Amino acid sequence: MKIKFLTLFLTLFFLALFFISKGVAQSPKKAFKSLSSHEKYWVYFHPFTAKKAYQVSKDVEKVVDSIAKTKTLGPLKVGNQIDAFKHAFWMWSLAEKIGWRAASSLGEAHEKGNYDFYLQHINEDGELPDKASSDMDAHNNSVGIALYKKYKKQKTSKSEKIEKVIAAVLQGKTKMILQNKSGNYLDINGNIIPKKDYYGIWSNARILTPTKALHLMIDNPSKSLNLSQTKK
């Protein structure tokens, strides 16, 4: 009985620590309730790993905020280059601390949780998740794991990792949601998608496109971007 109580206490404690990285400081009980069932299962079976993941996540958020100020990858918004960087760098950093399999399983739990949040109409980073955003995160997570595997035998500094992930983003190895300079989402023909046609709809006209260079953010991408290369 004592062991079960201790396990539950540790789980709730690390849940509270880890998910403060979502920007909400709350009690362990409330933190637990705010998670998707998939994330709850992951943290329950990885309580001590979750503590390390929390520490990594805090550091990644600081890096993302710092890069956003330089405007190297455009403004800090959802579904764009810096969002792609965040997920790739997060996975690489997690893989170093908790192993790539545990990092991948956490990423998968998070993306599965996105569908739960969609069904419950719970926003993530200010937007309601949909298939495009979930597919984007999953792809960029895999890029981060691939970079970790490629360079794991080398002594790569934090700044070098940041540079390599930025390079991957600018080379188009990561994915973003096609949008114009103003942040409006575009369909495969380069037309602006009205919010009513994608918000609250899991499968919609939003599409993924390579994050290659800032020309993807211009107001009329059809003139300089081969939209046939995009994927739904």
C-alpha cells in the first residue's frame, strides 16, 4: 500500500514539474487532469524520466525564445519555421538525456494527445490541433531523432546543435503549414483558407510544405513556390 502511494505521489509530482513547461503553473492534481490520456500513461510509466524531460523542455523554450528575437527563422508563431525548429531541437535534446526511444514515445504520446484535445476543443499554443499540425509535429520530431542518431558519436556542443537544426529547417528537411507573411493559412492553390473552413475541423485544406527559406512566407507563394511539392 505504501509503495502504491509513493508511486502515485512521485507520478503526480513529476507531472506537475514536467507540464509547467506548457506554461501553466498548477497543482499536481490539476496538472494531471490537464493531460491527455496518452501523456498520462507515458509519465506514469516514466516518472523519473519525466523529470529530465521537464528540464530539457525548459531549456528548449529558452532557446526558442532567443532565436525568435533574432528573427533568423521568422516570428514566433504556430505552424511555421520556428515551430518546426522547436520540435526538432526538442527531440534531439530529449534523445541525449533520456534516449531516443523514450523521446520518440513521448513525442508520439503528445501527438496522440492532440487528437484528444481536438475532440475536447482544447487549444495547444493558442490553436486547436488538427491533422496538419499533428503531422507537422510528428515529422519534425522524427527529424530531431534522425539528427541525434547522425551526430550522437560526435562531441556536439549546444550551439552546434542549434546551428545544425536551423540548417535543417532552412534546407527544408522539416515541415511547416503553408501560410503567407501575415500568417494566413493557404490551400494547395495558394488561396487563403477562411478560419471557419479549418478551425475545429480535423482534416481540412491546410497543407504541409518544406520550411526551406523565408520565401515560403511571402504573400503570394504561387509565383515562387512549386506548390505541387506540398503534401496534405
